[in-house]
Amino acid sequence: MREPDATFADPRQAAVYDIFNGDEHTRADLDAYVAVAHEVGARRVVDVGCGTGSLAVRLAGAGFDVVGVDPAGASLDVARAKPGADRVTWVHGDATALDGLGHGADLAVMTGNVAQVFVSDDDWSDTLDAVRRALRPGGWLVFETRRPEVHDWETWTIPPTQVTTSDGRSAVVQCTVTEVALPLVTFMGSTTIGAEVLRSTSTLRFRERGEIERDLAEHGFDVVDVRDAPDRPGKEHVFVARATEDAGRAAGG
């Protein structure tokens, strides 16, 4: 699979990610995932693309058995340093790194942009297969993805803007959408803190709802519900899917 973006893989950027994007205490988008974990009666949860570990640490603190997996080692370093991180099993790699752990998870989640970073069909297919293998028969997969018909990328361009970080530092942030070639959208961001300029280029894939439902079915999942994202109403779909019994047996469940 492709290498993670510098936002997550560059140690300098990973160190300030939570400052600009919120952490386990301030990210409202994580509330829905904690609620879903309780809703489906999960005990063991896999956080695919866990990043700096905000959700994983929060779930572990609530008593769940949590595995956090991410290909960006710098982000995992941030995650491991958080209070309560010792309650989480951290795995460096993409979803296929879960193979052989024998976790038998009740729930797998992909928060934020995780489901959209798999721009190639092969990467997306390999991820869905790996997640299915990590789940017990009847286990759940929940993830969000932006709705392409909303054209939300039209709001992403930010001119150089001075902000004050949560730790009191002054910074200048900027974002430019550099290419829209649907289903792919590429954007470049920069953050300047003092004399240091941190840059990262990202590409996300915008899949149609029908395409995602078809992909899930082909990889052994039944779509149980498609919800609105409470933190971005009208802009995202939240897919709630369940591994079929046949898929669980095929995966060795």
C-alpha cells in the first residue's frame, strides 16, 4: 500500500497533529464511535488507521480491549506516549499486519479520512479483506466517508491564516486543492511555526454510496445501516456493516 502522508509520517508533523486537529478529550467526531461500540456490545475493537491514538486510548479507558494499527510510525510514537496508552495493543503496519494476531474482534472502525486514503482498488480490497479476517463471525465494521455529490473539497482552500495553537503558539496554516480528478481529490497543506515550515500533500478517493455497498458485499459484509455523520451533517455517510457468517468461516473464524 502507498506510504502514509507526511502529516502522519513526519515526526515533526505527528507531534503537532493533535494540537491542530483535537485529541481524545476534544474531538467530537469520536463520540459516535464510542457510542457504536456500546451499541453493538463490543468488547474487542480494532482501530484501523489509528493515527495518534485518540480513539484507541479513549476506548481503552472505557474498558474495551483495543488494538490500534497504523502504517505511520511517527503517529504511533505519539500514541504510545499518551496516558493510558499501555492499555492498547499498538501494531505498526496497514490492516494486513493484523493477520496472525488472533484477535477475533467484535468491531473494527476507520475514523476521519481513513477509508478514503485507499485510492487504488487493490489497496481498498486488501484492507476490507484484512479487516474481515480480523473480525469474528458476525463482527462489525463501521467507518465514515465523504459524500462526493456534496463537493466538500470546494471549501478546503485556506489562504495563509494565522492561528493560535491549543498550546499557545502562533502558527500560519494554509491549504490548497491542487487537483480534482474524480474520484480523486489532491490537496497540499502547510503549517509554519516560527522558522519551521511543515508541508504535506494528500489524495483522497471519493466513492459513491452504491460503490461502497457493492464493495462491502463482495468482501463478506452486509450493510446494516448508513447513517449521517453527526459532526458533519449532510456531508458524510457512516457505514455500519456486519461480517457474514460465511465470511467469518472463510477467514478462519
